[in-house]
Amino acid sequence: MSAKNFRTTALALALAAAAAFGASLPAHAQTLRWAAQNDILTMDPHAQNHATTNAILQHAYEGLVRFNKDYVPEPALATKWTLVSPTQVRFELRRGVKFHDGSPFTADDVVFSFGRIKQPQGTMSIYVAGVNEVRKVDDFTVDFVLAGPTPLLLRNIVNFFIMSKGWAEKNRTANTQDFKAKEENFASRNVNGTGPYRITGWMPEQRITMVATPDWWDKPTGNVRLVVYTPIKSDPTRGAALLSGDVDLLTDLPTQDVARLRGDGKLKIVDGSEVRTIFLALDMGSPEAKGTNVTGRNPFADKRVRQALSLAIDRAAIQRSTMRGLSVPAALMVAPGVNGHDPALDQPAPANADAARKLLADAGFPNGFEMRLNCPNNRYVNDEEICQNIVAMWARIGVRAQLQAENFSPFIQKMQNFEHSAYMLGWCVANFDAQYTLQSIVRTRTTGADGNFNYSRVSDATVDRLVDAMKTETDTAKRNAQIREALVRTRDEFLTIPIHHQVRPWAMKTNVTTIHRSDDRPEARYTTVR
């Protein structure tokens, strides 16, 4: 489809959807055409902890609290919270709120949503970590009963989206979608939230349309009435869509086009970093690693092998040539802007192929070995190109890696079924605290929130002890010391291999004003189109 036809069709669909909902908004309200690299994975709000999915769904679903412009938790579906005891927090719920189907929001929906998000087939339970129970006090009051003092409670539950109990039960979708099993439910394709926008359509890999909710309980600061989100995998096509005027906002800038976009008088660039770290994960726990030619042992279980693979990577070259300066070479698993980050600790060793070869020889692999590296090709900035570079760098030390790059949706399904032994992932710290990364990625996997994205079977007793301690530590200095020790342990044991932290400028037409979000989650309610 041509850019012109795409624009016409997408806008027509959005306008039709708005008419269907009878939206009666001010005449000056506008349409925002927003494009980025990848699509959402599902519309089920409790199924997949995926930043793009959450970025879209936050327009329709809400939590008891939300982040303000400065990433400080503020009231949303709850108006007030009180610490009844160190392990009990009482939330007073907002009255008069309705779901998009017109049904009232009550405490029953909060209790139901807690049970749903805790179901093991979903990957969102990290956002209610430390919560044992949500107990109804009355129709507009709930108590969170905690396993212990939980310093991150408010920051976590920003992403605990509330679903209508009646709507879910009516549509036989009380259970969270099992994404790994490639199963869908009614909520996978249908949305009923309380938020500022109603999602009116999703054509996978093509577009998502949203229309403003006329009777939303709050008032937006912007004037965007209609949103058309388009995933555009191709870098040249994405850049061309903005330059031709078919897109108003582009949040995945092709790095090779940034300088040209800066020089276009019809556009403006809003610079900002992202609290996302791109890293490699290696299966450390299996007796043998899939995709290698090594039998009888797992090379990735040996710290020397992991260190060698890290030392072989020239992060400065990737930053200079592939990222064109739009990355920060990383040694830590958290980026600047996240509590726990320390620039003095975040200094990766320079690439050293000779030292890497010696480490491999000491580990019993003087001639290297064969392996497979799995990467997405439409999720992170230059993801496939980065993996191509890494494969070439590993070849210099005798590690012969076969690259398998694919669309993010099948990639992550295979990852969550433990089919990858070495893979690239990017981790955005949604609550801006390092515990989120350490608990999700590095802590030993259990049946709860611990290790819920640890698909490389990392298990380190020291990290586990520190993570478990920081979960309930209310003394800020002690807790930050625990975070620091866990991050250094993760770095020095090469439990993961960080590559870089992404830098993410956004480009938009000069008539668009919005707030850059370091969690890569644009909000239409903050956006104005003139």
C-alpha cells in the first residue's frame, strides 16, 4: 500500500470508529498518526510484559495509580492510600468511574484483576510482587495484604491494569491468555477499560486505532481525539512516512536518518534517553546448551566462556558505526535514570580478542565452538544488525555462531518456551528501580514473580539473597547498597552480557507537542496537534 493510501485508509477507519462510539469532543480536537517499529503482542492486559503492548494498552486500561510527568506515582483509579500496618495498605477507590461498556468500576474489579494477573501463564505478576492478597473492604475500598514491607508497591502497581470482572466473566475470559501456547481469548482482541481512549481496532502488523473517551473521569492536557498507531518494520519506510507527512510522530527513528531528520524544517526532534538495556542472555542451567556442537557439558555454564564472549564484543564500534552514537556502552543491567545506576560501575571492558581466546582455551575450548544466536529483527533499534556484528566479532575468537533473526512475536514465544540457548533481549525498567530488572531477569526462577523473565536459567545464590532482602528493606541506604552489590555481582559473574543502553530521540511534525518518556511509552493525553 502506498503511503498516501495508507494514510487515507487508516484515517477513514479511525473516523468510522469514532462515529460508532458517538464521540462528542471539541471541534479543535485532532488526529495523531503515530508510528514505531513493532506491533503489540496481545490486547490482554495481564498476558505479556512487553513495552509496546503496555504503551498501547495504557491508553485504555488504568491502574490504581499512575506516573505523572516526572515519573512520580499519583492517584488514578484510587484517590487515596493509607498504610494500615507495614503489611497492609488500604486504597480508597474513585467513585463514579465507568468502564467503556458503561458498567461501574468497583472493588470487585480490583480483586478479580489481582487474581487474574497472578495466573502463571501471564508474565505481568512482577507488578504485584510482594502482594499476598487483595481484600475487599466495601464497594470502594480494598486492602492490599503484603508478604512484608514493600517499598516498590506504588511504582509496581502503575502497571497493574484493572479489568471489568463482569465483562470478563460474560465473555468467558476470566483466565489470562496463554501466549506461549499460542492460545487466544476474548480479551486478546477486545478491550474494555476505564482509560482516556477506547481501542477501536487492531489489524496485526498494520494498525491500531483509538478514539478519546468523552466521559473519562479525568481531563487530558492535550487535544488528540483519534490515534492511529502503525507498526513499520522497515527503517527506510518508517523514515519516509514521516518525511512525506503521512506520520505525525515517530518514536523509533532509524539511526541513519537522524541527522537528515534534524535538518528538515518541517520536523522537530525531541531528544531523550531510554531506561532500556540491550543485553545477551545465555542458558546457564541446562546440562547441554541447544544449538551448540558441545556435548557432555554446557559451555555457557563456565564463567570464562561468558567472559570471553563479552570481551570479544566491541561495544564502542557498535556505538559508533551501527548506532551512530545513539547508545551508551553498558556493563550494568540498568540504564541512567534507574535507581541503582552508577556511572562509575557502568564501564565495560574494552574489546580484547586475545584475552577472550585465552579464556576460551582455559575453559577447554582452544578452537572455539559452534552455537546459535537468536535475535528479534523488528523490536529494538538495529537489533538484527547488532547481532550480525556480534556474530562477526565472536568469529575472531573461534566462536562460530549461526544467527537466527525473526519477528518479535514468534521470537518471544520460543524464548518463553526455553527454545533459545543464547538470545538478545532489551529490558525497559518500567518502575525505574533496579530491583525490577534483578528480580525479573537474574533471580532464580520460581512459580511467582521471581525470575519471571529469566529464560536463561540464571541461578546465583548471592543475587537471590540480595534480591530477597531488597524486596522488603525500607531503609533507603541499606536497600541501595543491596542493589549495588547485586548489580556488581551480576556484572562480574557475567550472568548476562549487557551491550548498551538505548538513546531514543523522537521525531515529529512541528505542529505536534508531546512529552518524551524514557520508558518509551508516549501518552496521547499529553499530546497536542495544532
